[in-house]
Amino acid sequence: MRRMRSVKIVATLGPASETYDMIRALFEAGADVFRLNMSHGSHEEIREKHQTIRDIERDLGRPIGILADLQGPKLRCGVFANDDGEMLEEGASFRFDLDETPGDANRVCLPHTEIFEALEVGSTLLVNDGKIRLEVTECGADHATCKVVVGGQISNRKGVNVPDVVLPLAALSEKDRADLEFVCELGVDWLALSFVQRPEDVLEARELAAGRASLISKIEKPAAVKSFDAILEVSDGIMVARGDLGVELPVSQVPPIQKRLVRRCRTAGKPVIVATQMMESMIEAPLPTRAEVSDVAAAIYEGADAVMLSAESAAGAYPVEAVRTMSSVAEEVEVDPTFRQILEASRTASRNSVAEAITVAAREVAETTDIKAICCFTHSGTTAMLAARERPQVPILALTPLVNTARKLTLVWGLHCVETSEVGRFKMAVVSAARAARNYNFAKDTDRIVVTAGVPFNQPGSTNILRVAPVQEKLIFGSEDD
């Protein structure tokens, strides 16, 4: 099943999309990777969704990526004596403390000592997705007195954000640690880490994952934006999670931050997902708004590896339509000449190694001659991701004997992932690439392809050979031995 686009689509599974038929319909509509949100559902429910995806993968004969999104530390206030909560008026005083007594119009419990340890006079507290804004006027080890800057209704267990301080919180809660071990044993391909603040948060998760899954850092806090380069260096991928980012920062700052982060990920050759509220109106409507279509298109023009659906596919009334619409938008954008102009203008030259030089040369050969596809043999996925970093005009086939590598690469821009048998000689690699290009309708017998690989085989990161090859097998065998 060939996608007629390079950007990938991540679809979140939930109550609206948990059956075999629905998940298969989502994949056939265009979903490349499925997200399991660990904030919702028991381990048994997650296990069932995982198995369903693997069943569909087996039935369709195509690798499918699975991303498990860890919940991360959730900061919430306590409960109120009035179940409807209280209205906080602008200019009023309000206190957070550790007293578990139900709150009133003057105070409520905030059961997180870490927040009080980090607060200073002048710090900002945001409640209920930023709808309420408070400024700390006095604080101690067990309380914070605040002035209400922007008022509103506060009620039981509303979320609390602290945008302008780095909280002394572990990125992984006890629930996250249990979830991480569970999904790694289950066999997911990617782990998304929530509320990352510093590179140490990623290193902690990496030690626990122990190579069983690749790590995506979700950028949703100002501290993560400030430390982005260090976080990117220790991460396998990035998610620009614009929901909380837009709560903790002025919303006007989010678009330029998104563009900068996508550009840096592209330079590093690491996949980047743009997420949150991309087609949110489709939770209830069969068509998105024009603004949402433009938002999705903007991420694609920037060269993001993937765009993500959250509640649209997990709990919406039109999950398949949401995926199909997003795929249609991507196909239209990618045939626009402006799309190629933007990608090429934003490409960063990088030839610091033989493997990088080979992948740059593959793109240049493909774009200056009549080449139908670039075929990369890869074990770890590095060669294929380097090819994707170049954002070539022709399709990329990522061929690997490792099903886990094929699944992981389904998230990466432009890669059509194919599980192949092991090859020991480069000529057989060329034959395998030619068959894949023909079988998946990327090329015909009369066409040519570019093949890259590392010799000797089965050594990650050893790409050192490039060949322009005919697709017709008798022409391959008619040439001199390699």
C-alpha cells in the first residue's frame, strides 16, 4: 500500500477507534503510526489495542508504527466544598496550600510540595488550561498567596501550570515508570515523554527503556524550549506539543517556536511531529475549518516528518474522515511547486561523514537524472533517516531485514518501509531493491533506481556505496560482479 505523500500521519486511538475494523479503516485512510495514550485506559486495554494493530499489520503485510505516550507528572488542585467550584474575581487574593480540607473562594489544596519549593514572589500560576492567571505575592514551603490577574471559574482537580520556573519534578512519575516497562515489554516502537524540562529527563527514560524503544521528547514547557538543543541531542525524535506550550507561553510565540524546532530537527536528521488541535473541529463536524487546513498545511510546508490527530481520531465522531482529510491536504501541498522551493531553501548541507556524503549524492543523482526512487538498505535506520533528511523529490524505500526497524521508520518523512531478507552481497541488495521498487509500483522494468548500502553488511552506520541500477533483473546480472 503506497502513500502518495511523504509526510506521515499519527492517529491516536481511543473509544471511537478501538475495534479491528475501525483501526484498519484508519490505516487504509492514511494513518501510518498509531498513538496509545497512557493517560487513558488500563494496561489490558492498551494490550488489546497493541495486538489489534499487530493483527492488521500481519493481514495487510505492511509495517505499522506504534507510539506510546506517557502521561507525565500531572499537577492538579484539590477539591472544593462547593462541587461547582468558585468564581475567582480579578484583583482578589487566593491561596494554595497543603491543607486537604475542601476549598472555598479564598483557598484550595495544591498537593505538590515541589511547586512551593520552586515558587518565588512574582511567579505565575495558570489554572484550567490557562483560563485563570494568578501572580504569587507571598510564598513559603507549604503555601502560596496569589493575586488574581485573570479571573474565572475554578473547580475540582483543575490542572495547574507553572510556566516561568523549572520545577524539581522527575519527568517520570511512578505511573510512568510502570507504564514504560509495560509498553516496552509489549513491543512499542516509540515512547513519547511528557513535560520534559531538561536533557536529564530523557536520559533517565533512556536508561529505563534500555534500547527497547526509541524516545520522543514532547516540547510543551518554556524550560524545554530554552534547553531544546541539549534535549534534541539526547532524543531520537521530537513532538511539538502545542497545547500546553500555548498555555505556558503567549500564543503568539508558538508559531515561530514551531518553525524553529522543526528546522533544527530537520538539520539533525531526527523525526519531528507537530501535534495538538490540528483538526479539532472534526471531533464534532465532518469537515475541518479553513484555519485548521491551513495549520496542517503550514506544518507540511515546514518539512515536519509527521502531523498528529488526538481527540479527532480517539474520541471524535468522524475519525476516518479526519485521517482522510489530513492525507488529502498533504497530497495537495506536496504537489505545489512552492512546497519544493521551501524545502530546498531550508535544506542544511551536511557532509561530515561518508554516510552523509553518500545520501547527499543519492539525492543529487536522483534529482538530476531520470531516477524513480532511492533505495536504502539499513539495519539501525540511520541510513534511511539520513536519506529522509535530504527531503529528495523522489520516493525513498527503506529496506531492512529487521521488522522493528521497519516499524520505527514508519514515522519518518518520505520512507516507504519494506521488510526484506538478509543479503550478504551488494549485488543481491540491488536485486532486492529492484524487486521492491517494482512490486510496490515505484518503478517499472525500464526505469532506474539509486541503491545505497553499507559493505560489509549488517554493520549499523556503515553506508559507503551507491549505485545507479536498472530495475530489470537480467540487466543487473548482466553487469560485472561486485
